[in-house]
Amino acid sequence: MCYFKIVLTYFFFIISLTACNRFVAPLPETENPNDNWRMAGANPARTSQHAAELALPLAEIARFKLSSAAAQNLFVYNGVLFAPTLDGKLFTFDLATQRPLGKKKMPGSHAGTMALQNEHMIIAMRYGKETLLHFNLTERKKLWEIDAGDIASEPLLADSCVYVSAIYEHVDAYYLHNGERRWQFRATGQLHASPALAENILIAATDRGKVYALHASTGASLWEADLAQPILSTPVIAAQHVYIGASRDLIVALELNTGAEKWRFKTEGRIFNAPALNDSLVIFGASDGVVRALRQRDGAVVWTFRATSGIGTSPLIAGGKIFFGSLDKNFYGLNVSTGALLWQWTLEGRVRTNPIVWKDRLIVASEDRYLYIFGPQENLGTN
């Protein structure tokens, strides 16, 4: 484990992403893979759920100042936290020691996001000549870079393929090993929502309210639905159903295999962030400041919680608790079954970066350029 961290330190202090093709590699996975947070939503289905039970109250055990606000998503692999920023930097931190490992510019100094799988790091960007890149950390080099169109969503890495929704009306699958396009699907409307995957079915959604189910191996259309509202939030898949929030006032449950509508729920606020799901609930926040938990089977309201401003993140379910950030600068922890407030922390800025968990640590960032790590009080430190 120590050698892995030393190697990552070399990786970020010596190797520039923009000037050199070579990477210094991490070791193969050395800890529980369930502790990793490799992609937005934690997994290809984007459920934002983790088994970790965090003991409350949590304390702020470390805080780091970034070069700008963090991007919407953070990532963890083998105890290393990856934090992309909106000014095109990539910061890394050793979570065990709560120390920075390094900071480097993203390719072309453009803001981007990423996905990780074993030794593979995929970086996706909206701007630049090449907008999709694959770095193999074991082989210590950049394997390929391609023009995949303008990508304003999160890449999905699964089954030796990279799936992306590009803004200008196309969804693509690329072979991981060489970057060749496996298939392309032309959509109606721009795509800002990230794709989700389960049961070899890829779900994509557009700004014109179209929802597409595609065969993940071929790109063939299996069904499509029209919600008649722009969709900016990422769909989530669980228990043979797709759950999607439309940006005006709607969340809908569709059958994964047919697209048939199971139920719909109208909100009093707009939905910009993906919901989180456990075995029985779908939980989402809206611009009206309310977090709502609905029963998956019928869309009935189980509980609601009101913050003092719009909800700025997707929720994170960690064991029996749920965490989310708000534009009121507060970070909340609730009982996932009842919605009762269990814990609250005021940050220095509005919270728009989705929280993640690693072991007994809760990690989030705020718009004031700070990255926060919360954990048991006995781990208190200063940075």
C-alpha cells in the first residue's frame, strides 16, 4: 500500500498530462474494491449507494484549498482521492494520511472528468481537439486519445468499453484497448445527462426529453420514451427499472426492458441531479429545497426534508444514512428510512459537488474551492 502511494506521488509530481505520454503506475488493487468510487454514481447503474455505515457525529478531519471549485464528481481508487476542478486541474490526496500527492493540469488545461477501472483511467472533456483519453497506469503511458465530440457528461467504463453521451446528439461506445468506435447512436436533442448501464442495456436521455434504451453491445435501439421535458440529470437503474428526473417538475419510473411507464411524480421544484437508490427507495433533491423519498414500487411519498435553499447535489446513501449538499452552504445527514435530521455541517460555500464515501470518511467540496474530509473525531487533523 505504501509503495502504491509513493508511485502515485511520482505520477503527479513528475509526469505532466499535457506534455508527456508516460505515466507512473499504481499497483494492482491492494484494498477492498468496495471502498473505491471509480465513476459518477459509484457504479454503472449510477445508484450512488455504498454499504459503509458512518458513525455520527462526524467531524471535519481535513480541509484542502483547490485552485477553483471542484467538478461535480470526485473519485477514489486504492485510497487515493482524485479531485478534478473547473479550471482544468487534477488534484490527488492520500486519504490514509490526509496529505496531498500532487496537482497537474488536465490535457489542454481544459476542465474534465474521469472514470477508473483497475489500471485504466479515462478522461473526458467538453473542449479540446481530443476529448476522450485513455491512460494505462500499469503500462505507464497514454494508450490513445480521440476526438469523441464535446462531452459535458460523465464517461461510463464497463465490460472493456467506454460509453459517452456527447452534447451534439450522439451516444458512442469505444473499445477500451484501442479507442476505436464500436458503435454510434444518433439521438434527438443534446445530451448533458450521463449514461447508465445495467443488464447490458444502456440508458441515455436528452435535453428534448427523449429517453433511449440501447443494446450495450451493438447500439441498437430497444425502446424510446418521451417525457416532454428537458432531462439534465443522469438516469439511475435498479430492480429492472429506470428512474429519471426531468428538469421542470417530474420524476418517472420506467420498466428497463420495455420502457413502459410504471409511475410518475410531480414536484414543486426542478430536478438537475440524479437520485440515489437503495433496495426500496428512490431519493432525490430539487430546486425547491426539498429532498423526497419515494417508494420504488409505486412512487408514494415516504418522507420529505426541507433545506433552506435548493439542493445542489445528488444524494449519497451510506448504509442507513443519506448525505447531500445544498445551496444554503449546509451539508446534511439524514436517516434514510425516516428522513430525520441526524447531522449537519456548514461549509464555506454552496455545495454542488456530489459527496462520496471511503471507508469511514465522507468527502465533499464546496464552491469556495475547499475540499472537506469528514470522519471519526479521533482522526482530527489540520491541513
